Amino acid sequence: MLNNFKMARRFFLIIYIASFICGITYSQQLLPQPVIPGQWIKSWMLCGPIPLQIPVDASDSREDPTGFNTDYLLKAGGEKNPKIKAGDAVRYPKGSVKWKLFNSPDSIIDLDKAISQDDPVLAYAYSEVQAEETRIWFISLGTNDGGRLWVNGTNVWDNQQPRGLLIDDDLIPVLLNKGNNTLLLKIEERGNRWGFCVRFLPFSLNALDEKDGLLTITTGLDGEPKIVSGFSTPVLQQLIQSLDIEIVNHQKQPVLNEQRTTDFTGKINLKPGDYESYNASMDIHLKNGDKMHREVSFFAGKLIDYTLFSNRTSEYRIALSSQASESERWAASELQHWIKIMSGAELPVQDLEQQYTGNQIIVGYNDFVKGKTGAAAPAHQDESFRYCNSGPDILIYGGKMRGTMYGVMSFLENEFGCRWYTPSVSVIPQKKDFSFRWFDHSEKPGVRVRNDFYFEAFDPVWAARNKVNGSMNFRQQPGGVESYWAVHTFYPLMPPEEFYDKHPEYYSLIDGKRIYQEAQLCLTNPDVLGIITERIKNRMRESPEYLIYDVSQNDWHNPCQCEKCQAIVSREGSESGLIIWFVNQVAESIEKEFPDKFIGTLAYQYTRTAPKEIRPRNNVVVRLCSIECCFAHDFKSCPENSSFLTDLRNWSALAPHLYIWDYVVNFSHYIMPYPNFNVLQSNIQTFRENNSIGIMEQASYQGRGGEFSELRAYLISRLLWNPDCDVEKVINDFMYGYYGRSGKFIRQYFDLLHGRINPETHIHLGLSPDDKIFSDDFVSESCQLFEEAAKVADNEDILRRVEMASLPVLYLKCKRTPVLAKYDGTYAKFCTIADREGVLFYAEAGEPHRILFHKILESSK
Ligand SMILES: [Zn+2]
Ligand SMILES: [Zn+2]
């Protein structure tokens, strides 16, 4: 009995001890945690530290320089399928570590405490979670430092880099199966703190798609494109029913069209040849019935570097078809000239038909271009252009009139950095060699007629290079111009000396009397319409070189008060209604004979307000003038400009074509600082938005020497071509390209000047030297900046440009403080520079203004 008892006691003791041991063993094993949104996963099996080696430098060419990529769990199923038990050893080359359970009291698993404070090292962390159903979750990860994560054996995250721990730093979509799921994190320690935190958050496709997209396309160094995703394969399989993918090459020709119901990522079966761009259109049909659409542009194909020139030689020729236009031939000679200046290599200009074994730059559209690109022939007047390559050959083409020519100039500007800042200053970089892989660049004009009305912009070659195609009156220019014939033409077309005596009824009825002095025409008189129509037709036949022919009011008021005229005015609520009624009839009469021409008329002073209903015909251009506006602020932001903006919008609602006569200058003092640069882009954009086919930017047009005229002429040429161009970039490019090292100080002066503008400072065409935007401090600070600029001028030529730019500040000082300017040498300096540069127009008034200015300064005591 006793023995039995003893035995029984021993037995219970064994059971007790065993159960005790079992208990410990049990508590050292991981318990799968339920997946609850937002709840931290705190229970982990940990194993580490395993030493890493940080490579000495980036050139360390060993395949796995740090040892991070080594699978240390190979003996226990591998990282993709690990079988983990507390106490099991994991071996690394010079030692081993054991798995142990760690239940963190906190959201963060502090590996410095749980494992070690050594570095560089790595550790494994393993956990299991229990899901109630099969669905996609975000696994939210924060790590210090980087690492790699597997969920159910699928690698869902790989990000080796030093970083600090941030909660929810990565949100990775993962598919959890109903029941048990495994998590394995391999985490590196590069120094300082070491730890991680993990939780699950509800999955939202929208949040993720906005960030990265479900699927996208990338191309490896081998030139092979493939579909990739930020989502793991199990997640994609769970989400996507099917994928329709259509790919076109850069000529929009289809090259692939397929549907996938599995394998949504991976290689695309394109057969790319030479390196080129493609566009993929992907329709992703989701299992929940939603459809997602995605457009992706990518490059693929063999990367070949083609050498255009090297060491003063080139294998290329410039080739033109025998049908090339005059401007295309001119452009080819420009191309030849500037490439030679850049490289020392002279490319022969040849007929395309002539035998040639080397590579070529083709200038202009022709059968060769058609064969290579499949492009249709551009219209003669089409100014848009494209340059691209077909293997080693470079194709530059557009409309024959100016398109090709602009393409050549843009090719030189964009690809080589050539600049034609002024008629006499071109900045052309020197290049020993030039290679390319791929070009495909197209542009089209933002405004059809671009009239940059600066003296500096009238040089026909400069204008052609800088895409200025508009002119008042006609000028000979490569590619020709779109010119506007005349203004204020009522009397030039119907001179009172010819008609008034016999037909006073042709002229304005004013206070009961037909008069012609400072008056207009009686537009409802049918004879007036007949005579004007006949004469404008003759003008168009005699001078067919214009685009627009003017029929507009004289430059004063006094419109006709007769009953018939005023009936139309009152019906339309504006004198402009009568003018449009009249001009429409002229335009209708000329339309058949001159289908591509316009009749232009003014919306100016008493006709600035738009009519109520009558619409200008399609071949009528309304020339609206902004002369009354504030130019410190743009049309949209300044209350002083709101009536102009209303008129502009009303006209644009009625008129298919506007032509704007805008002002970018101070007429009273061309040569004085005028801070209106901030409005140029916005105002041109406003005109474009309102049906403007032409913009004339009236500036200092009579001679050199307007304030920043060179920069303004250059910037405006760019804005008229592309109203969305990067103005800051253009200004800085000019500052450093044209003024060299001095540009830094001139830019500072430019900013100082524009800093004088605030919401209360309005400026107009007649800004005066004593305006509140100026101060004596401003003048002395500006003079200081120009002195600094002069000190660092790279050479004599640049010094002259800097001095030219300083004239406005010297002028302002002379006007504000003549006595001081005379005695401290400012006036003498002004005279020296102005004489040397031949600056004669300080204001639109010209000579009288200049004489008065010098008289005042010379008599100052
Ligand atoms: Zn009348
Ligand atoms: Zn203003």
C-alpha cells in the first residue's frame, strides 16, 4: 500500500513535473494571433543577431556583399517555407543563434533589447496570424532599418536601406487565407536603433491605385518591357478577373493586343526593334465587377548610341527633297552652319535623290519621311513640326512654309542648347562629340500670329529663328510673315477730299450736320459699303501678301448720329454693333475671292464694348486694345482691369477670331524701369483662352535701348509660341547666357525691381519717375548691383551689355535727382553709354523728349 502510495506519489510527481515542463514548453511556442484591424502583432519568434558586412564601397562586386541575401533558414525549410521552433539553432558562417519567443509589452518590437545592440547585423522575426476568411488586407509595416517580408511564403516587400521607424511607413496589400497565415520578416540593423512594428489595416484599392497603380510597365537594361505591380501575385490573382492590354508604338501603330486571365505581371511579348517609345492602354477587369483603366508610356528596344559628330568629323549629310521650299533650304543651311560652329564638322547639304552611303538628317516632309513614319503630308501653312529619328537617320519636318524651319531651330535649341538671344548675340555651345539614342519631339504654335513689336525683334533672321511670324505692314523674312495691313482706314479708303463735296451724306451726321473733320463714316449708307468693299478688294488684289486687311474707325470719336445708324447702335447696345454689321458685309463680299484672308476691325475706345447679339463673321478679326489697363497686375487679378476683361470675354463669346493689340511698355519713358514681367504670361494665356488668333505686343519699336528690350523681345517670342513655357527658366537662361557671370547681379536687380509691386501699386503706359514704386534707396541699391555686375563681366562685349541694362536705372536717377546725377557722374555715364549704343528713343515721343531730358540735366545746378 505504502509502495503503491509512494509509486502513486512518484507517478503524480512525474505527471506534475512533466506537465510543468510541458507548460513551459507550451508557453514558449507561438500562439497564432487573430487578425483585428489596427491591432499590433506583439508575439514573435526572434532569431539573431546574424553578422552582416557593409561593403567598403559601391564597387564591391561580390554577388552578396553584405550577406543579407543568404537564406540562413535553408535547413529549416528556407525563408519561403520556414519550420520554426523555439530553441532551434540557425547557423551562419562563424556561429549560430537560437529561435526564442518574444512577447512585446509595446507596439514596437525593440530588437536592441530583445536581441542585441550590435551592428551591422540581421535578425529573423516570425509570427502567425489567424484570419476568419480569405481576403486582402494591408499589412502595415514600420522598420528600422530596411529588410524583406514574406507572407505565406510570398515575398511581398523588399526594401534594404537605412531608415527610421515610422508607423504605417509601408502599406502592403497581402492575401490572408482563412485560418493560419505565416509572416517572416528579415530585418537589418545598420546602426543606432533597431526595431519594427506590424499590424493589419482594411484594404482599399482606391488609396493604393492613386499611389502606385495596380499595374504598370517598366523596361530593364536588356530593353525588354514587362508588367510590374506593387501587389504580390496572390493579391493580383485575388483581385483581377482579366487584363486587356493594347500597345501602340510612337507612330500610334498597334503592336500588341492581348487578354490575360492569369500571369498579370511579367514579360510582354513585344518584339521591339530600335529603342523607341510605346503607349500601353490597360483595361483591368476586377473580380468585384469594377474596371480600371490605365495609360502607360514606356520605352523599349535595343539601346544604340548613334554618333552625329565626333572630333570634328561626321558621317552624316543634310538631305532635302528637290521639292523643298525656300525656308526649308534656308533651315538646312542654318543647320549646317550651327553644327559646324558647335563641332567643327561640316555636313554636306545634298539632294535626297543623290546617292549617299552614310547617315542623314532629313529636312522637310517627303517620300522618305512618309516611308519611315507613315505620317501624312502636313498642310503648307501648318507651323507645327516634329523631329524624330529612324535608326541613325534624323527626320525634321512640318509644313513647308515655316513648320520645318521651326523644327530645325527647335532641334538646335533643345538638343544642343543653341540660343539666338538678339540679332547680334548668339550663344552656341562647343561640343567635341554628340550621340543620341532617340528623339521624338513635336510642337505647335500657341498663337497663330505672333507679333513681337520690339525693335530688336524686327530683324528678319532673328524673327525667323525665334518663331516670330507676325508683322505690322510687310517685311521680307525667311518663311514669310503673317502681316496686318493698316489701321484707322475709314478715311484712307474714303478720303473726304475725294467724296465730301459731292456726297456729304457719306460722313457722320453730328448734331444735325454732315461733317468730316474728326468724324467717321455713315455706315448705313449703301454707297459707303459699295465703295469700301470695292477698294478693299482692289487693295487685296494689288497686295495679296497680307493675312488681314483693315476696315476700321479713324483714331478719334464722332460716330454717325443718323437715325439708321443709331437704330443699329441701340439694338446692339454699343457702337461696335454698327461697325460689325458693316464689316460683316464687306467680309462676306470678299470671301469667295479670298477664302483664306480676313477683314480686321478695331474694338477700341468708343467701340471697345462688345455688341449684344451680332456675331462677327468667321472671316472677320476683331482687334481689341488693352491700352487703358494696369500692367503691374494681370487682367484677371487687378480690379482696374475688370472692365477690359469683361469686354474681352464678351467679344470672345461672339467673335470666332480676336487679334489683340496689347501693350508691354511704358510709352512715356521707354528707358525707365518698368516692372511688368509678372503679367506677360498670364495675359497672353488669357488672350489665348479667348479665341485670339493674333497678339501684337506693342513695345519700344523705334530703336534700341528700351528697358530690358533684348530680354523682353526674346521672352515674348517664347511666350507667343508657347504661352505655357517656363518663364523663370527662360529668364534665367537669358540672364546667364546673355550677361554671363554678371547675370547673377542683373537677376538680383530684376527681382529687386519686381519686389516693388504690391496689390496697391498699379502701373500704366505712362509710369512716371516719381511714382511711389520708386525710391532713392531703390535707385542706390540698383546702382550698386549694376556696379557689382560690371566688375565680374566676362569680357568687353558682356560689359557693354551690362552697361546697356543699367541705362534705365541711370535714367531714373537723372530724372529723380538731376543735380546729384550731374555731379556724381551718373549723367555723364548715361550719356557715354547712350551715345556709344546709339540709343535715341527714351520715349515714344522720340527727339523732343530726348532734347528736353538733356536740357534739364545740363541746366541743373
Ligand atoms: Zn449714319
Ligand atoms: Zn493693378
